[in-house]
Amino acid sequence: MVEIAEIAVSAAELKLGTEPVQGAGVRLSHAGPRSRYSLRARDAKVLAEVVGRTLPGKIGDQAEGVICLGPDEWYAILAEDTVLPRGEGLPVSVTDVSSRALGLVLEGPAALAVLSSGCPLDLANMGVGRATRTVFETVEIVVWREAEDRWHVEVWRSFATWLWNAFLAAMPGAHG
Amino acid sequence: MSGFRLADGGRIDRRTKRNFTFDGKAQWGYAGDSLASALLAQGQMLFGRSFKYHRPRGILGAGVEEPNALVTVDRGPGRITPNLRAPSVALHDGLTATSQNRFPTLKTDLIAVNNVFSAFFPAGFYNKTFMWPRAAWEKVYEPIIRRLAGLGDSPTTRDPDHYDATYAHCETLVVGAGPAGIAAALEAAAGGGRVILIDEQEEIGGGALSDPAQWPWLEEASAKLAAMDNVTVLPRTTAIGHYHQNFVVAAERLTDHLSVDEAEGAREKLWRIRAGEVVLAMGAIERPLVFEGNDVPGVMLASAAKTFALRYGVAVGRKLVVMAVHDSGWRDALALHKAGVNIAAIVDMRRDVASELIEGARAARIACYQGYAVTGVSGGQAVKGVTIALAGVGKGQKIDCDAVLMAGGWTPTVHLWSHAKGSLRWDEAWGAFVPDKTHEDLRCVGACGGAWDYGKGLSGGLLPAPKPLHDSKAFVDFQNDVKARDIGLAVQEGFRSIEHIKRYTTNGMATDQGKTSNLNGLQIASGVLHRPVTEIGLTTFRPPYTPQSFGAILGHHKEALFQPLRKSVIDDWAAAQGAVYENVAQWRRARYFPQGSEDMDAAVARECRTVRSAVGVFDASTLGKIEVVGPDAAEFLNRMYTNPWKSLEPGRCRYGLLLGEHGFIIDDGVSARLAPDRFHLTTTTGGAARVLNMMEDYLQTEWSDLDVWLTSTTEQWAVIAVQGPKARRVIEPLVEGIDLSPEAFPHMSVREGKICGVDTRLFRVSFTGELGFEVNVPAEHGRAVWEAIWAEGQKHGAVAYGTETMHVLRAEKGFIIVGQDTDGTVTPDDAGLGWAVGKKKPDFVGKRSLARPDIVAPGRKQLVGLLTDDPQAVLEEGAQIVADPNQPVPMTMIGHVTSSYHSATLGRSIAMALVAGGRDRMGETLHIPMPDRTISAKVVAPMFYDAEGSRLNG
Amino acid sequence: MILIHCPYCEEARPEVEFAYGGEAHIARPVDPSTYSDEQWEEFLYIRNNPRGRHHERWRHTHGCGRFFNAVRDTVTDVFETTYKAGEARK
């Protein structure tokens, strides 16, 4: 009979790769360290002033690494060690979440297919430069189309191992 | 003709032979053959045994409708697939197929004795017979039924194959690549949108594959489709189901048509397709006719015989009789004749048949019997001849033949249309239901839409017979062995709805879902009930269209990728130390750290003693964390939690108790105020997402005027708990910029500074009752800081401890674990946490419920401590508690044990329990009946160690 | 899988991004202490279970994160409309 326990345990053996992996038409790698902020405010102008940056006005838009995720929510993926002012006392929330997520990058003509293996959005119709929170199968991600064939995927740290290996499973030529 | 292979014709490659085995016997066919066509070419008529009576059965159809010829294909260990339809199995070298449902062999089947006694196995037999005596069920009936039940055998070893899955999007999805589907795809593709064309067969073409005249067109259309960038053509792909808003799930078979050596990569791929428009071009399935002997091997659909001859170059017999009630039977007979198959006679119930058909038959020297019906078939394992009679009741006359073709008219394949909740209307000319209305952007083209001119016919497959219906042994559902008389019996026994008749007789409930039996069953019921079919209705089609492997449905979600396993950044360190783990929500957490040959009890006892006497280090990273920021942060928390938050000063922590609006505890945690407008909340590990969602809900929908925002920071921080009298000494050398003295940094406070050169939020909190700190550092530094603390701890005899020790230590102090000591029906007062409820607060979530009559009523279960009379007896968590152990069974249970451990610190067992009126029972002895003994225990306060809390200060 | 039109994102998104949130337009009373036991019971537990039009809450959890309201036909599963939280019942 099939040993269920044995199957369940094998998840513990998954490893988060450190080096880029090249598959047929697609390369998976780490985006590297970033500063990340969750930015919230009812009034975008107040927040923009606090952080000294342009905040895209429409959900799904992105400007210089700042993504509009919701009507009062922006997610900033910035150069490492960027520090944003907290705007204490003002009706804003600036929270450093640099360590919360890891950024994975899928690039190449087959990157779209790898991402589509588990993401239900019509990604082919997603404009270059746009970004959104969504899911890859059961795991929440933020997808940012950095270029025609380059996708930056943010995932919470503890889900990264699973996601890395799920990408590998969908990458032709990258798994046995 | 060699064997039954026609001299020429078909789409097979006669230069490429394929060797395979069937029931262990070496066989061969050609590339392009199906398993069915290759075996028919060798003269094999017997393919399987029926489900209930184990009657010998042959091929009925040439496609997915095949109910009889189910085979098991063996592709090596773990790669055994039962219940494949022989006509849909592509032939390849090394194919190993076996017949099913026979014991011991296909030709000699002992269980076929069921057939002899079939008169005693009518519809509902099992329900009626195995009712009594009750005692016989387990020992006699069930084993026998289990021996007989089931089709094929499930694989017993792990499936080693990979399965792929993807989402796909297109403007137009066409299901079915016959002429109508191909035309629809070409038309849609010309518009420039993305088009996906799928078809379940080995190659696209559908019905055109059985019509050589259409082959040149087919080749041209295929090339055109292949050349278009916006078109994806997926043969060997079955649309399993249509779901809301044109979401169609399809499974592509990638390797089953290849020999085991050639097969590379994933075996199947699941396509989850979202389409703007769906075009169903699924064709129609020919209906069998219902007459005595219609299941003898060699009786099959006329369309099947045509496909075997024209697509595969195989004659299904040397002398064929066609039994038709529809023009298509005549046309197929003429096509077969032209292909070199010998048609002895065409029998048709109808007198008025188009003259061109009759002339065609005469020209081919085929005898025509109009107004006649087949009333019997001679032969057991193969057809030897038929008896026909005028109007089915006249004097019988025999015709020798070795195959009988049935042409009962056509049933449009409306399965996916029905999945989409499209309505159907009865079409008298078709004698079938055809698509009517839908609210989806969905349309049917070709035969499945009722648009196909193939002539006229009678509707209703039951042929007139000399015997009355209740004696009729004519089969309606071949796979489930349902006879015409079973349907009559069901009606006679009072069943009126077709859904009930279906379940009572099992008509249409086999793996083929009644593709060939539903309409015949319906028509027979209609006749017996003297009501039109439209008043009886049709049973519901549900996915999957054809049986589907679990592998493709799982896709990548198997084994290691079954679901994410979350690990903290310190997990690898714990693994290297030999930690034993337990799973908490999706996280795995170190449960204990055994040394040498220690078992859990020994390891936990050592860890507990060391924490109480020296110091222990614990990975608390999985705790949920939420950053609450904004001018109204304190106001918001004040409304959410039971206790007051506005007065909490920056730098201080507070235990927060969260209720649902129903007044029951749903989460708890210690939270800190970092600044007037910034809080760092903690939640239970399992409650993190739930609590955040609940808080968002209140914030967005009830108190949207508040200027406060929530951010999950669970994964931002690694959390290292350092607990024990030497905790301060361990972290002291590592911390910068924080005065750790008890005066400057009292219990329940928080400071921001540095540890090991890294930013930290340092909490002075204790879930153990000892002096304790929780070191929060950004996750990527967690491992390094842990190792530095660990190295420092070694100077003070530190242990690493896991969740089990954490549980024991907190239980010694009577701290609850939400979800273990509470179960969703426990109020703060029940849990002894009345002190955490702000009495002066006008409102908070759940407050009103705390005044509900049931909640203020006496006798509620309250959390208490239990000390067993035998100090070494450790109660079982979940065990029921009674007041009087000598009362008769069933006893009155007054509560249950929620937490129970051996406490190394106390040298005895301790337990917590929810007991009715528990706090009024202090000092009482209660009893815990177990299977082998009854354990007695005294009720005490749930506080077993250092009640005055002096140890918190080290 | 249903597509749900998110009134904040202003586009139809796949169901797996959303979480169901129970019946809509059941506002928490401003001062629950003024509610009788019967009124409070009604607020806590009594829900409509219509065959047909149902006003219900959804959250675009894995998208913009917002709660919003919807009118869904419980027989056909078809969404008649969705609208932002706080807007009048449709």
C-alpha cells in the first residue's frame, strides 16, 4: 500500500535554490535583497509627501517600484537599505517589511507559461510595468511584469521554498 | 482480406507493425490502430465480462461511448490504469492490456453463474436481499459483494508519473475537432483572437476520420490551423467539464500513446481554460437498439463498424446484418459495402424509407426487410445469426451472420452544455434532447447542436418483441447490466421520477454515465408510464465527461509539492540538532530536541528542568504578528480586544484577549505599544491569518472612519525566546542601547535597540513563568542572532527547547492555549480570564454577548486544574470527566481534560480541564473513566507553580 | 471557477483570489448594549437563506484586500452586481 506519511514528509526535504536555474526558454533566479515597505493612507497625497515618492493612482499601476495594490495600499520594492520616513502622528502607515518576502525572477520567452502553470490571471494581457497581488495555486504572491519577458514575483519568505520548487516543476528541462 | 483486416483503406500505417499483448497473448496491429481495431482485425470478438451478470461482451462503439470493452493497461509498477475503453486506447509497441471483470479467464468465467440466475437478480436486488439477518452482513454479504463489486482493480503502489497543469486563456475555445469544430476554429482564428481547439481523439477530424472523402479537406484544414500563431490545437485532450463563466477543465494525455521507452516528461496535463466564447462541437453518439440478444459479442453500433472499416481498415465480421430504425444505418451499410464489407441484410422497422437508400441497397445486392425487427440473436460468445419477424411479432425467420449493426438514431453530446446549466428541448425528429438556451457565451455547432443532416428515423430504441416487457432480457445499459424489464419493474414498484428510476435500476450510473443508455431508458420509462418524455425529464450530466485520472487533477500538487510546508529561518539549525518536529497550521515547529537515546518524555523533562534552573532558547518565529499603525491605533485595539488599550504607554506590553461577537475566545497574544500610533501585535501561530482578516473586516466595514492600518509582519520578524533565571545574563553581552536592568526594563515591556549589531524589538515577556525575553530581529538575521544567543547560552548551560516543553511550562503556570484549552464555546470567565475584560469599557467586540442569558447562567464549564490521586498517572487529553464513577452507563459527563503533562519541575502529573461549575468544585474528587481503569483526580486552581509570580524577576 | 468583478479593482478576477464573507448589510449596532437579547440573537445568528437573489459580502483577499458587497443568484451562481462596502443595498 501507499505510505501516506512518507509522501507528506517529503515536503520537508524541499530546498530553496540559491543559484539561478536555466530551463528551456526560462530562467529562475533570486531578485536579491530589497527594501520593502507596506504603505497605507486614506489620502495618497499625504502619504506621497511623507515618503517623498510618486504613488501610482490606480490599482495595478506601478511607478519606480511602488505598486498600487489597493485603494489605500501601496507596496514599495526599493533598492536595498532605502529607509522611508514613518510619518509619525500623520494619518498614514509606513511599515518596513523588507524581510517578510523574497523576490524571485522568471525571465525568458517561456516565463509566462511557467507563471501561468499556477496563476489564474490572464497574464499575457497584463501590461508591461503593471503589478498585482494574486495567487500561485494556494500561495499569495505579488506579480510585477518588469519587462515583456521578465516577471518579478514577491512571496512571503516561508512560502518561497515551495514556490521555487513549484516553478521548477513547471519549467521544461529543469527537473528530472 | 487477411483475418478481418480489409485489403486496403483506413488511416493506419500498414508498413509499421505494433506488437502488444492482450490477456498475456502476443498480438499485433499497425501504427494508427486502436487496441479495439487491432484485436478485431485478429478476429477477437470477446472483450470483457459485464458488471453484474458477468455476461460475455464485445465492442459496442468505436469511441468514448464504449461501455463493454473495458481494459486494464499495465505500463509498469504503479502505472496500471483500469477501465480504459479499448477503442480509445492507441496502439503502441509493448502495450500490455488485460480484460477485466472475469474470473478466472475471459472465456471461462465462474461468476457468470449470476447470469444463469439472473431472474433472481432484478433491479433493487441488493437493497432487498441483504437486509437480514443483520449478523450476516459483516461476515457473509459484505465479503461476497466486495468480491464481486467494482470494475477493474485500483493500483496498489505509488504512481511514479509526473502530471502537469496550467491555466490558459483564449477568446474562443472549441471543444471537438470534427468538421464543425474545425470550421468554427478557423472562423474564430481569422478574427485574430486566441483560439484553443481540443479533441479527445488521437488526431483531429472527428467523424471525418471515418469518411475518406473528407480526408483531403481535413489535411488542408489541419495545416492551416497549425500555421496560425493564435491557434493552439490539443489532440488527446478531453474536456472534463464546463464550469461557471466558460471555465473549461480539460486533460491532455501526453504519453499514454507512446511505448514506455518513448514516454518522457509528464504523463498528463490539466488545462484550466478561461474562454471568452466556448463552441461545443462534440458531435452525437449513435443509440443502440433494445432487443433480445443485443449484448451478444458482435452486436454493435453501425457507426462503430463504419469507423473500424474506413478509419482502421477492419471488418467487424464476414457477414453483417444491419438493424436500423434510422436512415444513417442504411448509409453506413452502403459505405461498408463500398469498403468491401459483406452486408447480408438491412432490417428496418420502418416501411417508408427513402427510395434512394432502398435503391442503393438493391444495387449492392443487400436484402432489405422493411417493417421487420430483430427478435433474437443466436450465439453465446459470438453472433451466429439473428431471428427477425414482421413488426417484431410475426413468424420468425433466421438469417446467418457473424455481426449485427444497430442504427437507433443519434443522441447529441450535450454533456458540457448541461454542465453549463444550458437548457435542453426535446426534438421529435432527433428523438433526443438538443441544446436550447444558456446564459453563458456558449453555443453548439454541428451534430451536438442538432444541426446535422443525416436523414430521418424513429425515436425510441425499444423494438417490438413477441415477449412482454416484464420478460424482456434486452439490455438498455450494457455496463451496469440493466435490462428493459428492470425499468418496467422500477415503474411498477412506484418510481416515477427518472432520477429515482436511474438510481433504483442503476441505469446510466456506470463509468460511461449512460452515454448509450440514458435515452433508451427514458423512452422505455415514458412508454410504461404513458407520459411523454418531456414530462419525465432527463437525468443531470455532471463532470467528468469521461473518467479522469486523479494525477492530472492534482497536477503538481503531489508528494513534496502537495502543500507548502512553512519553516522558520531557524528550522535548519533545529534540524541539524536532531529536533523532532510537529506541524502547527502549515508550519513545522521543533517539538523537542532529544539527546542520545532520550525519548520525548526524557527530553522534555530535561528541557523543562533546564529552563526553570538555568535558561532555554525557543524559536517563536511562527507567532502571528500584525503592525497596527495610525492615529486611531489605540482606539481600534480598544474596540477589538476585551481589555483597555488607550492607557497603555509606549514601551509597555499587554496581554490581549480577542473574542468573536458571540463572546467566545478566538485568539490571544501579547502586544506592545512602540509609539503613540504604532503597535506590534502578536497572535497564535494558527490564528494569524484569521485574526488579520477579522480585524480588516471591522476596520473596513464597521469603523471605516478610523485612521489606522494593519500590516502582517509575521514573516518580517524572527523571534527568539530566551527564558529562565539566567536569561538576562545570556543576552546582556549581545544587546546594545537597551538598559536591561529590571528597573529600566520591567516585565511586560518592549525596547528597540540592537542585538548582535542588528535592529531588534526586544520584549520582556514570559510564557514560562520565568524571567524571559523575546528577541525580534528581521528574519534574514534570525539564524545568526539565534546562533550568537546559543553560543552565549552555552556559558550558562542553556538548552534549546521545543513546543512540547513550551506547553508543559505554560501549563504549570496555568496559561491557556487557544484552541487547546478553548474550543470556540469558552468565554473569558469560563477560562478564568475575567480579569482581562475591561469592566468599564462601554463596548468591545463580543461584550454584548457576555451578558447573554446562557453565558451568565450558572453551571457553565470552567477551566480548572486537576491533580490525579496517583501523581504518576498522566491523564489523556480529551478524556471525559464524571462526578460519580459508579453511575450506570451512559454516564453523565461533566467535562473533559484539555491539557495534561508530566511535570518534571513538580515531579508529578498536572492537567487542565473544562468542568461544569468547575470553580465551585475546588477540592472535589472527580473521575476519569478509561477503557482499562478509572482515574481519580482532585480539582484545584489551574496554577501549579510559583503562584505569586516571583520567578518573573529572575 | 467563478469570475468576480471587484468594484475596487474594476475588473473581473478569478474566484480563488476571493473569500466569502457571509450575508451583507448586517451592520453592527452602534451601541450593542441597547439591544435586547432577542435583537442581539437576530444580529448574531439569524440569516436569510434565499433561493435566488442574495446580498452577500466578499473580500478580494488576494487582490486589493477590500471587502465589498455582491448580489448573487443562489440558484445559478450568477453575480448580478458587486458594489463597494458602505454603498446602499442594491
